Amino acid sequence: MRKILITRAVFPEVVAALSRRFEVVHNAEDRPWPPEELARRLEGVSGAMATVMDKFDEPILAQCAQLKVISNIAVGYNNIDVPACTRRGIRVTNTPGVLDDTTADLTWSLLMAAARRIAEADAYVRRGDWKIAFGVQYFLGQDIHHATLGIIGMGRIGQAIARRASGFDMRVLYNNRSRLSESDEKRLNATRVERDELLAQSDFVVVMVPYSPATHHMIGAAEIAKMKPNAILVNSARGGVVDDAALVEALKARRIAGAGLDVFEGEPKLHPELAALPNVVLTPHIGSASRATRVVMCNAAAGNMTAVLEGREPANPVN
Ligand code: DGY
């Protein structure tokens, strides 16, 4: 029986299904393995079902001669050196499509929470600071309805975010390498503009691009300076797409009104000043974290890995 490795705790039914075909080593305790331990555990393994926190770089790959497939339980795969895998004949797969709506929902949750200061208000009530029942100027936030939403990165998730804007009668601007078809633009009521124009006109700026050297610090001090003073920035894509230090400075100086962040540079560590800021809503990389979606993602990843190991083409090949 070939040996496979599941690098983090997944659902028992997924482990059970894989155990009928493979010898499964499952990280049921869910303790992230440091690189040396991951390398050691990969010895003799044919397939790895992994998360975006497991780094598969050249030094690790060099130590796993038997590895045939890395199946990421994620749409993103910036944790994997894909060209190095290709050179070594290792297939890489991901789980696109199945998490678009769930990630769009979370993105909207951050947007709305930041706009209406939900985290601040919640903390205020819990602390017992709410002494006078009603105040005309309590927790004044921003309107979402009829505002302008700017989406940078109009792939599947970007489009799912745009679809939700119609219920709020918003104007939707987008910036993307390639233009959507006329019918998609019409369906989403979205207008393609240059990035600077999007930054200058949007009340809400959402970034939804994969992380790569090309998107590193795509939103930094210069970009934030172009945004409106009332603007809210939302990043539920990848840490490193936004320059967290520049964002902290802007939030401290109130150059923009707020931010909603699900991903961070160097997560789970935060920029040291981020958590103290009242005008930011923080969640721990949970974009696709509904139970239903995570089950589907795990099943998709298991299916991709099984296909490769059984000599079939996987449903979601990256290389
Ligand atoms: C993804 O699918 O890329 C999410 O960030 C979860 O890892």
C-alpha cells in the first residue's frame, strides 16, 4: 500500500475514505510541523495533502524522492515551488471553485464589520461601557448601500464579491489584467478602470489576487495615499499583497477610515501595532472556513491526490 501524508487535521470521513486505498499518516493533533519535521515525515510518502502553511521548497523537495503529488487543500498554492515540482515530476493540485462563495461571504463580513464598526461596538458592549441606552452619535459608521466598491482581481472570487454588491445598489469598479466579457460586465454591473482610478474613487477597496512576487506589496503607502479618507481596505486574499506596515501607519494617521483583514504578512504573527488599532477588523485566515466548504475542499483534495496516484488526470491540476 502506498503511503500518503495529511499534514493537518481533516475530517474523519476523509481520512477513512483515503485509508481504504492508502496507508495514511494523519496529523490528527493538528500541530503544524516545522520544515525539518515535515521533511522527515515525507520520507517514503507518495502523496501529500497539504495546507498553505506547509512550505514545499527546493530543500524539502530534494528530500522526498518518492513524492508524486502535492494536493493543496486550498485554491492558493504560493506555499509550493511549482516549477521545482514540475522539474522533479511531482504533480501539484489545488481546490478552485468550491470556495468562491464562502470566501466572498467572509470578505463581505469584513467589509460590513469595518464599515459599521461591529468589532469596536461589540467590545464596548461586552466591556460594560454601554451606560446610556441611545446616542445620536454613537459608533457612527459608513453607508455601504449606494457606495462604490472597487475590486482588484476579478477572478472567480472577485466576481462572487461583485455579485453580492447588487443587493446594496453599489457601483462596482474592477481592475484586472484581462477585461471580462461584455456580458459578464453587464451581469455584474461592473466597470473596468485603471488601478489608480479605482483607488481614488472607491469607498471600499477589496484585493483578491494570488500572492506572487508580482503582487507583493501591491497595496503600499503610495497606493493607500491615493485612496479616499473615508475608504476601507479589505484583504482576504493573501498576506504580503498589502504592506501591513504601511497600512498600520495609514490607519494610525486616519489617512483611510479602516480595514478588514483576514490574512497577514508572516501570519499568524501580526504587525505589532495592528491589534491595538480600533479601526481594523481582524480574522485568522478563515476565508473559506465554513464547515460545508472545508469538507468539500478536503474531498476535492483527496480526489485530486487519489487520481494522480492511480494514474488518472486530477480534476484540478496546477502543473
Ligand atoms: C485558499 O484556499 O487559498 C485559502 O487561503 C485557504 O488556504
